[in-house]
Amino acid sequence: MAGILAWFWNERFWLPHNVTWADLKNTDESTFPQAEDLYMACPLAFCVFMVRIVFERFIARPCALALKIQANGPQKAQHNAILEKVFTAITKHPDEKRLEGLSKQLDWDVRTIQRWFRQRRNQEKPSTLTRFCESMWRFTFYLYIFTYGVRYLKKTQWLWNTRECWYNYPYQALTVDLHYYYILELSFYLSLLFSQFTDIRRKDFLLMFMHHLATISLITFSYVNNMARVGTLVMCLHDAADVLLEAAKMANYAKSQRLCNVLFIMFALVFISSRLGIYPVWVLNSTLFESWEIVGPYPSWWVFNALLVLLQGLHTFWSYLIVKIACRAISRGKVSKDARSDIESSSDEEEVSPPTQKHHTNGTNGAHGTNGYLSASHCHYEH
């Protein structure tokens, strides 16, 4: 074990040339980031999760009920033993051949069976009230941490001159405010990583899981090798758009379409300008070129920048989704559908009543879309 730890914490990987861990030990004169500081993020992540439960139950839920958001979920499919057996034991997405077989067996038309499977898939999804509470929690945290980040960064030199992130690196003292900022962000994203398995499951589950891992890795990397200054810029930059995203979702769930549209437009503008504009020009330029000029590359520098570039790739993908939603909204007059939604919908009437006569149709499902979910871009330093 000692050998593995010695290999993992190899100074030649983590630190610039001619710098050792002993050089970054805390003294009476100055304090530097220590890897063991991050251990406290694990119990704090559990605390954050418990705070979330209390918040959603005693604050978000009453707010949702005051806005007349219903607690009932999607319409339930009528009970049918044969279809239920197929759904639970064979497939939740029957192909055309199986649909035809079920149609003959039940004397139902294919479209009705398709609608039954769609409703059956949807009925296990959480209600609008549950989704509102989740978004309100995220909105509250993002608003708080973004406000904290702005107030903190306004007092720093590196906000106005990113070269300050690298002067005298890595001998840059750790302040109490910076330590709090990092630990709280890391705790929140650890809580998101694990709660993702219990939250609303979306189509981009794997992508978001990778996103959270990249965020946690970036926060850890930048803290351990004391790239915390540029790390604060990344965190604050990303939190700005997330505040507006969650606010737009809340407005959508509350059926305030005009407010939802306005917030979504604001979110799209902030997201695209910050993550396709400011982020590469301001942050990546500093981490890739200014740091190369002032400090020079070393192994963990390459890993850190690789993660930042990976994050930029995610930014590009989510920007594509946002533009896609915006184009659809312009054509339909409102923001209502989303490529990553958890709820399937149809233009067909949702009532399922077994027909008295058999009508064979080989058509596909009605126009599939999403029911009330705006594009997910949760990106953070997670970003």
C-alpha cells in the first residue's frame, strides 16, 4: 500500500520541476492546499444531500403547492396482464413484429398498444411536483454559490488579469474563503454524482455521469496541485448559466410559459456566450498558453488541460441541444420540448380504451417529444 501511495503521489507527476511536497507543507507564515483537506468533502456531501431532502420537503414542496403544481404523475396505463408481462419480462419497447402479434392476441389495434407501452413507461416517472422540487434545490444552491463566487472573485487580482493565476505558482497561499469555495463545490458535485441514481433518469444519464466525474476530477486536480485560482474562475463562470436553467425549468413546471421562454432565452445566451466564448478565450487560453509561458508544462498539467478540453467538448454538444430546442421553439412559438426529457409524449389522445373492433395499423408512435424539460446543460467546473 505504501508503494502504491508513493507511486500515486509522485512529485514528478503532480508538481512542476524542482518543487516537492515538502515545499508546500503548511507553516506558521503560509497555508497551502493539502490533499487530505478533500477528505472532508465526503461527509459534507452526505450533509448536503440531507439538507436537500429537508429543503425539498419543507420549502420547495410548499412553494410548488402554492403554485398549484399537481403531485400526481403521468397518466397510468390501464391494467392488462398480457401487456404487463411483456413489459416486465421481455421488452419495454416492442418492435413492429411483436406489436402485430399482440394486436392479434388482444384484438387491439397497433396504435393503442403503442400508446399503452408509452404510458406504462411514463407512469413510473416522477411527478411534476417532484421535478419542480429538484430544480428548486439546484436553483437555490447555484444562486448561492454563484453569488458567493462573484463576491469573492471581485476582491482578487486574477479575475482581472488571468496571468496572476500563474505568478509565483505553486507557492500561492490558500485563504479561508478559497478553501470554503472549493470544498462546498466539491461536496455538492459528489452529492449529485450519487443522487443521480435516485433522481429523474434522463436519456443523457451516462453523459451527465461522465460530466460529474470530470467536474470532480477537475476540482480535485486543481486543488491538489494548487491551480485553485484558475479553478475559481471556471466554477464561477459555469454556475452563472445553471442558475437560469433551473429557473426556466421551474417556470415551465409552474406553467408560466412566457416567463419560461424569457428565462430560456437568457439561459441560452449566457450559456453559449460563456462556454463557447468566454471559457475558451479566457480560461483555456490561460491554462494552455499563459501557464506554459510562465510555469511550463508537467504531467499533471497535461491531464488538467485535457479535462478542461473535454469539458469544452461537452459544452459544444449541449450548445447544439440548446440551439435545437431554440429552433423548435421559434417554429412552435414556445419552449416545450427537449431532446433529453424523461417523459415521452404523443400528439395522440392519451386515453387508452380497448376498441370494440380491431383496426390494424402499422404506423409508428405519435410525434415523440418531451414533456416540460428544458435542455440540460449542467456543466460546471464540472466543469
